[in-house]
Amino acid sequence: MKKKTKKCIAILATGMLSASILTACGGSSKEQKAGNVAGAGDSSGSEVVLTYAGNQPVETLDRFNQYDTADFTLGLLWGDALMDADHMGNYEPWLATDVELADDSMSCVFKLREGVMFHNGEELKSNDVKRTFERILEDDSLVLGTKWSDYVDHVETPDDYTAVLYFSNKMPTLYSELSLLPIINADAYDADPEHYFDAPVGTGPFKVAAYDATTGQVEMTRNDSWWGWTDENKSNVDRLKYKYVSEDTTRVSSLRAGELDICDNIPLDNIEVLTGEGFTADSYHSNMLVFMGIGCGEGKVFNNQELREALSLCINRQLIVDSILGGGEIATWPSFEGHATYRDQGYVYDLERAKQLIAGSGYQGEEVSLLMNSAKLTRGSEVAQAIQSMATEAGFNVSIETLENATYNERRAAGNYDICICTNTFTSGEFYIPAIEVNATDRFSTGYQNDELKALGEEGMVLVDSDARVKNATEIFQHVMDNFAPNIYLYQVGNCTAMVSNLDNLTIFGDNILDLRYVTKN
């Protein structure tokens, strides 16, 4: 018997993954108002403009060449996926009206929604679905192409509204990845594949009107014919602008000056000031963990497990959360409370023990490089400086290298670091990346070698059963905790998205993705 999906429930999570459907980013599901602060742009005239600023550069609109929450937020606007996610581990058909996964998990049939139109006026057909997958399979240069190419063999299209996906390997992340894959227009892509993602032709509620890869700014206009709206639930925003603003203080100042409507990833110590001025701003624990990737290959300082342990011991995580970030939770495990894979073990802070381990290790003060990318992390510079100071007090010689996004990614991928401050979000509640890619299979080249961990990773790459996947990931995380490798976790990010008070129907998920498809500005 095939598994027929009207609503697919993947593993995961409990209340920690809840979304907020609000004019705020807090923990209530009720709409909230805060003062009467008006937003940027002219909403009283003929055009309603919404301006949204984030701290992530949009270097491409191609979902498979960049993996950031800003890309997912914008992808929801210009495109639609075969399945939709509530980011709590639940999935339902979207562009597909019916999804059937075979008993052996080696094929999946999609029945497409009829009458869905692309921005260029063409109707969505199964050939568009086929081209979306084939493009990923054919292009080896795609940074994230292996999310599908490692599993998918080919796609068949029995008729205009049926697509069948055939797998070469079982795909544990099928539903979550389906929800993150906007379907492209086959004809438009084939006409100009090199420039397609400058203004991608999708089926979503907004059309890309302008995109500047240099500044990371995107401008979109409303697609009045979007199939997903009803008369009662439709955005009134005519033009939506995304601005990349790396500095936290600049984003907050721009919001206060009336230049922005929405400002994400703001430092939590700004909440009191902003709410006092009539803005809506509430904190929440995101599904993002900050950790240190540890270069521990042969010849590296941290090839020595006692030095990895010393590094962990000397970091006062609570001080970082309280004094620098003003909120969040210290990491006690490579996942977080409420997640199916979570275990409450904890890291110890013991500076004296760290000094003893360093003194007995043979470490001679060799310089240790610490890479960080401030654009990726709120208060990233301050966090890096705190780690440097704490490690120095213990006896390490740490130098900070602050890199722009592309160089940071290159160095991290090449394993050219001793310590690399990284983030990991459980996107859509999915834990494959945190467990298998980031830890078990060493995607980011820490150089850590362990046969037990490698075997767990290989097992996890083909598991589909939910209970078996949780058990596998939990064992991986236990190994990471016991060996302080390949990563050492620091804290769970406390987050806030502040906004003007005249916005409604905005959804903010625990993985920091914003759903602006139905947003209204009054």
C-alpha cells in the first residue's frame, strides 16, 4: 500500500517549534497591536510599500546556491513548492494536491493543482516540475545540489498534471526539502538559464521586479492572480523591498527613523526602547544554535581531545548570553529542549580545569585562528572577542579573522581554520543537516576522523523511519558531546523581529523564516 499524503507529519517537535501568526514575533497566536507607529513608504496613497531589512546578504535568488533564512523568506514570495510546511515538522500538499510515497520509499507521485499560472502567464505543468529537478541533477556547480542529486534518479511525466519522482537512494528529508523547493518555469529557464535567477519566473504571490546581487537588495511587486489568495485573505502590499543591512544598530536606527517596516535579528537589549516607542518587538527562542567548528585534523592544535575539552571548559556561555546577547539559552546539547533528539546533558564551565589540561598537553602557545562572519550572527564580533578573551585567559593564543561572506564560506569549506564560529538552524524542524551533515559526515572539513561517527552518518543518510532517525541522530549528538568534536556548541539564539504596529497577517517561524505572503499594511 502506498503512503497517501493529504497531510504528512514528519518527526519533530513540540512547543519549542511553534510559529507566531501575529503583528509581533512573540509566543502568542493572537494578533497584537503596539502603539500607532506608522511604517515606511506611502500606504495612504495609491501604492502600499513594505520595506524589510535583514542582516543576511542575498547573493543569489537561486535557492540551491545559498542557504540562508532570507533566501527562504524571499523564496516563499516569488515561488511555490509542491508541499508547504508549518515549520513544526508538519507538511501538506501545496502546488501538489496529492502526494503518494511508495511503500519502499523509492518513488513518489505528485498530482498537480490545475489552473496555477506562472508570472509570465503560462500554466504550471508537470514538465516544469521535471525541469526543476533535472536542472539540479544536471548542474554540478550548485552549492546545495546534492540535497537532491544524492537521492533522485529521474522524473517522469505521465500527463500534464502528474509527475513521478524516482529515487536512487532513500531520501530521509523528502518532505522538508520539497517544502523548500520553488518550482521554476521550464521554458523561461531554458531560454536564459544564466540569468534566470536575476528575476525568477515563479508562481508565487509576488514577482521579482529588481535584484542587485552587489547590494543584496530585492524589490518585488504583488501578483494579483496568485492562486493562494482569497478575497478575505490577500495581501494589500503593492511593493515589497528587502534590504541587506549588516549592522544591527543601523537596522534598528532605520526602523526608528521610519525607513523600515520590519527589522529582523535585532539585539534583544533593544526591545524595551522599541516597545516604548510604539513598535512591536518580542523575543523568542529560535531554532538556531551557535557553535564552534573545531579544526582537529592531523597536525592541528585541536587534534588533541584534551585541548578541545579545555576550549569548551574555558568558555563562560552564560556570561555571553547574559552580558553580550541579552537573551537566549546556553547550549546543553547539539539540539534544543523540546526537540525529539534532545537530551539535557550540558557543558561545564571550569577555567581552572581548562588551564590544567592546557598545561599538561604540550601546547606551546601556537597561534589559533578563529574565523567569524559578522553578517551571519547578531553581536558576532562581540561574541568572538569574548571567546578570544576567555581562551586567552586559559592559556590559548587566539587571533580573530573577520571575513566577508564569500571568503568565510571558502575558508570553512576548505577546513582552513582552527576555530570557526558557525550557526545551524533546524529549518522546518528538520534535523538531517545538524546531525548528518554538520557532524557525522564532516561537511565543513574539520578534519575529525572517527569510524564510529562515520558509520552513524552513513546509516543516517538512508534512514526513513522516524523513530530510527531520532535514535541515530541522538547517538551522533552523544558522540559530539563526549569527544568535543567535530563541533562544540555555545548557545541557542534568542531572536526578535521588530516592526511597525500597522502590520497584520505576518507569520514568524522558530527557524527565523518570515511568511509575508498574506501580510497587510493598514
